[in-house]
Amino acid sequence: GEEGANRPPQVTIDRGVAHVPEDRNHVGSAPNLSITDNTIMKDYGKEPIASRWGINYTKASGRARNLREVYDIMAPNVETAARKLSGGNLQKVILAREISTAPQLMIAVQPTRGLDVGAIEAIQTLLLEQRKAGTAILLISEELEELLTLSDRIAVMFDGRIMGVMAAEDADIDEIGLMMMGEVESKE
């Protein structure tokens, strides 16, 4: 019920919104920075990460090590540059950062695109756990199977318009296909 457009990112973050962008390499992370730096991007100015004159790297590294363990991020250490991680491990770093803020809403755009089967399963499990924890998730994906597996409701868009909304359990693949092509609007 509150306008969020054209506001500084920190306003959205403080309102409990997490974002997993489509481009994990250039938008979701800073490739040349370490895992530690990538995990503190949203809260580097808050305690316990912030110290009087800058960043408390002891706390930041400890937090990154904890996230690395909890989210099963495969990397030699938390000082490894993000660009050296596989796509799945980089996506886990991004999700670890976003989930660790205890969001009320998570917007995930193509979260499994380009990942191997094992990484896809891990990312989908993390999203399902977040949903179970009470986080509202707006999943934007072109993968119909993923949408049917992870969603409670599916909204189909064509040319900037919502063509229909349906419960995932009642979804008809043919009807979804027609809506995706702009051929039919949902009767609901």
C-alpha cells in the first residue's frame, strides 16, 4: 500500500524486500569482490558488520563463513572472488545474502537459469524453505515446470498485461500456452 518506485534501494531493503536478479554475474554480485564482500552488500553499514570507522572484517568474515557452511557454498574460503565460483555457488551466495536479511518479500527473477541439475535443485529447495518460513515470493521465470513446482498461483503475462491468474494445482498447460501467446484471457 506504499509507493516504492523512485526511492533509494535502502528504503526497499529496510521494508523487508529481497531481490535475486536475473543477471547474477553483474547485477546480483560484484564479481571481483570476495564472497565476504558479496554477503555484506545489504548491511555493511549496520552493526555488527559496521564498526565505528568502517567495516568490521572479523565479523564480516565470520558471518560469510557461517553462510558458506549453512548454504553449502563450495569455495576454498570466503576471500575467494565471486567470479571464480560456479553459477550455482554464486547463486547460493546471492540467496544466502538475501535470505539472511529475513525478508518479507523476495523477488526472484530466473533464479535457476543456466545452472546444472544439482544447483537447480538446491536453489529450488532454498526458495521452498523460504516460502515455508512465511516469505512471500514473486518468482519470475520462463521455465513452466519450475513455476508449476514452486508456485501457489501463476499469473501469465503477455505484452505487459496479465492475461490470467490461476492456482498452480489447477493450471492447464494448454491454457497457459494460449495466454502466453496473447490468444486468450483467463475466465477467472
